[in-house]
Amino acid sequence: MIKYIEETTEFLQEKGIKNPEIGIILGTGLGQLIDEIEIIKEVSYNHIPNFPTATVEFHKGKLIYGKLEGKTVIVMQGRFHLYEGYTLQDVTYPVRIMRQLGIKTLLVSNASGAVNLDFKKGELMLIDDHINLQGGSPLAFKGVEALGSRFTDMSAPYDKDINAKLEAIAKDNGINLHKGVYASVVGPQLETRAEYRYLRTIGADAVGMSTVPEIIVANHLDLRVAAVSVLTDECDPDNLAPVDISEIIAMAEKAEPEMITLFKELIKIL
């Protein structure tokens, strides 16, 4: 993997992508942040050596490099998922590349379902902790110790200082920002009523199909990390109605401006 990382990094550096300070991963239906960036360079995933290619129609599949609130950022417009047939190493490969290019902080967003019935669709949740239900680890491969500690500590995977800053920004801007536990499942099917009850029982406040592998690798690489979920549906097992993916995307787009405010105001002060 080290050889692949070096090859990919060299390619991007030759394209002029050098020394980004902050990495950002945009989730399902969350692409409006790009409009706020002074774009210096963008590269399609399918042009980047050793990079996976986004196969989901609503994931754009571009790496974007530019300026946001005076900081140099590198943004994944579209991410990779286990449900596309990728491995956990594939899914997290871009995090390793962003770290190799120079980022010190990673901000992650996702669209997720509200398991905590006190949370409503259209609201945001700051991830304080997570539960990995994806059946594996992105660190479980031969030679991982060459890239960082095999036994990565996960006692506080989300940076407490950054989370405190995000909570203060939310308060100052009148944004209802919940804080809770995110459970990551494989998907792509949505959950059954019994599965939602199980998730609630084990302490999950929201559920989605991404983020946790990226957070694990970010911790493996000693990055400061924070993540925000845009809650796109309410997962009440006693009143469960069929969910259309187009409705989820529409709700993510509707709620995204508040997430953009959080990220922009945070980047100003990082």
C-alpha cells in the first residue's frame, strides 16, 4: 500500500495539489459546500492512480482543492462505501492520501437516519462516539504497522476541542445541533423495524452506511477529526413508512446550509 500511496500522492502534487491544511468528506446529497470554495484544482476520481471510482449516481466523484475561509482545503465530493463492493481499505484510501498531502484535520459529513426519536429529520447531529457494525476494520491487513500503530486507541475518536467549537458555533447561529452516537452498518438496504429497535437498545442515536471506517483511519494517522450527520429521516419502528432514497437526498440538501455554516465558521478559527 505504501507504494500506491506514494504514486497517488506524487500524481496529485504534480497537478498542483500541495500542502492542504484541512480535509473534508461530503456525504450523500451534501455537495453545496463546493459553491463556497475558491477552487484551484479539481480532479475526477477516475483520473487518479489507485483511487476507487464512485459508482453511486448521486456521488459526484471529484477531489477538489482550493481556499475556504482563508484556509487551504482538499474536499472529497463523493465518498466510497462497502455496499459498492469496495474493501474497507479502498473506502479509506483517500484519507491516507489527504494525510500524505499534508492535512492535519479531517471534517466529515454524512446523511443518516434518526434512531433517537427526540431527533427530527432536517436537524443535525454532532457525532460524539460511534458503533462499528460493518463487520471489519480498515486496519486489519498485513503491514498496517508501517503506516501507524496497529492497536489504535479509540477512547476519544472525535476531537473534543473541535466538537466544543462546533457546539459554540451552533449556539451562536441558532442551529439546533444534537450530540450523539452514530452506528455504521453495511447497507445498502435500509433497516427493518427489529433492527431499529436493536440500534436504539445498544445506544445508537443515528444510523448510516459510512464515516466510521474513515474515522478509524484518521485516528490511525493522528488526525484531528470531527463529524456531523444530517438527519434525513426518522426511524420509528412502531410507525415505519417506506423511505425513498430521492426523499433522503432532498432532505439532506434542504438541511445542508446549516452544516455549511458550521464548517465555514469552524474553518475560520482552526
